[in-house]
Amino acid sequence: MTKTFLTADTHFGHAGVCRFLRDDGSKLRPWDNASEMDEALIDNWNSVVGPDDKVYHLGDVAIPRRGLKCLEKLNGNKVLIRGNHDIFKLSDYTKYFRDIRGCHYLDSYILTHIPVHPCNLTRYTGNIHGHLHFRRVQDEQGDIDPRYFCVCVEHTDYRPIEWEEVRAKLKSSV
């Protein structure tokens, strides 16, 4: 049976992301260079995603353009929700994605790269997003807002996460 997966912020080819730090000074990603990171992300992806599975990539696929070549090695039927770093020509992405969108609706959830403003969530059960890497959307009291779910690779063990798992976690947090 075909499964649906979600992921964001792979940053294939991006050496700089291997130097990013968390607020406590620890490394954001465990790799020392982009080549190591790319190979691990490809292996992790293909360990859970089958050739016929659907994957929604919620933006920031590759930096620089040569990082897009990693997409040739990835399983799945891919849809890109463009992120703020997905700045190349549309034709650069259409080789690897069956569709490219600004956002997508899945069940009653909105999929975006950057989290939507809370006042825009009234029409949706929640927002599945990327962009924040290790951070989470917080409510006015500083608590994690249960209407948001971040699928950046830093939150999903550096691999796509199955939609059914995301849905279960969202329902249990409300």
C-alpha cells in the first residue's frame, strides 16, 4: 500500500548548515560537511520511503543548485511546497518533482514551508510546516502551540515522517 510522507529543510549540498548551532551551542546537524550529510539524508530517506510512496517536501530542498542532483537518488513520488531558499528556476525543480506548489491542503491541515500566522489557522485543524529547524511555534504563554507540527529533518530523525504518524501526534496533542 502506498504511504504518504512529509519532510522539510533537507538543504542538500549546503555546507553552511553543517556549521549551524542550536541555542545551547551544540551542532544543529551531526555531519562535518555537505557530502556526508547528503549521503546520510539519502540513505535515511530511502530507508523509509518506497518507490511508489508520496512525499511532500515542505521546502528548502537544496542550496546550492548542484544539491538538486541528490533528488535523483531519492525514492518516491515527490511534491515540492516551495520554501524561502527554493530560489532557482521552476524548470530546475520539475525534473525531480511531479508538482510544485506554494501550499497544499491535506485532510484539514495546511502544509507550508513557513508557519502560517495563528489568526489564519481558523480555517484549518493545524499547520504542518518546515523552516524552523530545531525550534517550535509557541503560543502567547511560551508553550509549544499544538496546532503546529514541524517536519524539518531535525525534528524527524533526519528522514521523512509518515503522514499517519504526524496525524496521530497532532490529534494526541490537542
